[in-house]
Amino acid sequence: MKKFLLFLTLFSIYLTTACTTVEAPDGEDQSYPIDDGQSTPSGDDQGYPSGDNNMNASDYAKSNLNREASPDISNDQIQRLAEDNTRFALSFYNNIRHQDGNIIFSPISISLALSMALAGAETDTEEAMIEALQFSLPEEDIYPTFNALLLTIEESQQVPMMDSEGDEFQLNIANSIWGQAGYEYKQEFLDILARNYGAGMYLVDYIGVPEIARQLINQWVEEETQDKIKDLIPPGAIDTLTRLVLANAIYFNASWQHPFDENGTEKAPFTTLDGTEIEVDMMRLFGERLGYYQAEGFQAVDLPYLSTDFSMTVIVPDQGSFNDFETKLNPALISEIQNSLISKSVNLQMPKLDYESTINANDPLIAMGMSDAFNPQIADFSGITEVEKWYISDVLHKATITVDEEGTEAAAATAIIMRATSIDPDEPIKLTIDRPFFYLIRHNTTGSILFMGRVTQP
């Protein structure tokens, strides 16, 4: 109830601001888009966060198109995109693996969110993003193939589960776009997102109430991830220069086909990378037939879920060889493992898991070749709007996983924050203060000088 009342409070403040007009950079007042009474919010009507029974269609920038239910995409194209995403996943991992501690991230969440941004990228920015995301398909095929891939995953949720005890399988992948109200967005961009991602554009007021917008986006993420991902966008990440946020959320909850024995879980030693031995809750599963593969330097085991199209593959490098194995992890090795799993009787001991990772993906993506998109002077997202020049200020990602005797619960979310360039894109002015100077400290509202001084010898 507290959460519901909080939303109503935030939303009432939002509606108050939404009734006003927003002045665009050219000085012309542009009001919120008017509902034509014919089109839906765009694609699948995902709706505003709960409690919003009074939101009407005029609070959306809409496309007349619904999500394409049967895209003209072949299985080979879907497979090719899946392989591209694997290459992206391992490239991204290689750029974050040097951080300390556990890591979890959702490659498909990051890739999906960035592909929505790609739909509005042009010129060199577009080419660099395609290369960094490892896409090998022609750009016009990327978006419908993502749609076909997601539809295939959705179909797998309908595969009958094995006759075993366990909770109902849950998988939710959702996309949304949050744009500054009063701006004119290109129809082609809105159409691509509606037709291929089922994503509508919620209109918020970053210029007037950026904190309210941040809380609304975070609440959408919480609801789509069953409250597993909270505060994806931290305070200060959205400000009055923010213009667009593209968000993806994924939630996964599945029971094991072969549950671990809850009574068999015991404290047992686990040796960390630095050789320290710690005690962990070690689960036990003895005598079940599981997909297994062993090669030089590692073993792998595949743990199926009740929804048999999904499983967890665990790869265990030999003692003392983790770092060396990590450097050799590549798409070919992943493919080798997946194609070599053979059903064998396995006595498995595995620690319970419960942790989360928060990643600012800016540096990894820049290292992968996406620097143009983050550069206010170079970025070209004119495929979204030409009202002003935008760039990506942050790619924020958070993921969490819990693995216990019954199954796995995991969630992740990605937010791509776009800002307006705050200075003239011409050559910046250079000022080197290498000589005596004066200074004033003022109360700008009244013009009162609070402090005044000079520096002749710093």
C-alpha cells in the first residue's frame, strides 16, 4: 500500500507538470502530442506503472503500428543474431572481467537496449555501434530479427514442463522509451520500436521535474523485474539536460528439472582466487543424468529447468587455472561446450548463490568501439529527432541472481540515458590561467558579492 501511495503522489506531481507546455530549444512552445483517438500507445500496450488508471493515450508519442507478430525472418537469421549476441557478450565480459568480485550481467538486456538506440543513430555513430554490438546482419534486418528472436523465446515459455514439482516458469522481457514531452520525434524511429520491440514512448518532463521522471522509470523497472532490480538509475544521473531514456528489463524464474536435496545442503570449503578457503552452503545432487563435458583444463555440466528449452551451463576450470581459462573464453569454446554435452550420471556439489552486480557500461562500450555515441561533439542520433543534438551520457546496467535447491531467479535491467549537448558544438574556447587574476563569489539571484579577491602568486 505504501508503494502504491508513493506512486500516486509521484504521478499526481507528474500530471501537474504534464498539463503545461515545454519550451523547445528554438524558443517555440510545443505542447504535448494530441491523441488522434485512433492509435494505441505503440506496439503492445504495456501501460504506465501500476496505479495509473487515469493515464490517457495523449501521454504517449505513438506509432500507428502494432508489434509484428510474424516477422519475415528465417531461422538462419535468428541463429546469426544469437551468435552475434554471444560474441558481444564475451567481448563485453572481457572488458569488465578485471573488476573485483562476482559478476553478473544480461548480454541480451544490454544488446536490446542499445539496438533501440541504434535505430536512431546515423553516419559514423551508427557504424561504430553496429561494430561494437558485433552485428553482422544488414541494419534493416537487425530490428525484425530481434523481434523474431524474442518471439521464439516467448514460444519456448509455452513448451510443456516436465512432470515434476516446482514453481511455474516465468520469463518477462520488456522494453520502454521515456522521452521529453513537447519534442518532435521522427516517425520512422517510433515505427521501428513499435513494430519490432512492442515499445511505446512515455512522455515525461526531464526539464521541469527530472527527479520525478527518474523515479517513474525506476518504478517501471522494479515492476517488470518483480522488485528484484531497484534504483537502476541513481540520483543525479537524470537532470534537466536529459532528453531520452531507453530501458530494457528481464526477469527469469525457473525451477530445476532435478532439484537439489534441501536436506543435503551443508557447509563446505570453497577456495577463492587468492587461495583463501572459506565456508559456503554447498548443495548436493547425486546420481542424476545431466549434460556433461570434460576437456583439457575444465569440466562443464548442464542443469536443465522444468521448462526444457532453458538450462544453466556451469563451466569449472581446473584448480589454479581460472585466470588462464578466462583469457581463452571465446565464442568457439562456448559452441564446443554446448555441442559436446553428453548425458552422464553426475554427482554434483554446487554452492548456493545470491548476489548482484551494478555496472556503468560506458567504459566497456567505449573500449569496444562505441566512443562516438558518448561524445557530445560527434554523436549523431538525428534519426530520433532533429530538435537538438543528443549523445549517450550513461549506459547503466544492474543484474541479480539467486540459485538455490529449487531453481534460479535472475533479473536484469539496462537504461540508456541520452542528453542534449549543453555547449555549442564548435571548437571549444581554451583558457589557461597562467597569470594573476581576480575572483568574485556572488549570490547570483540578488547579485550580492559575498567574497572578492585577487591571486598574484598561487
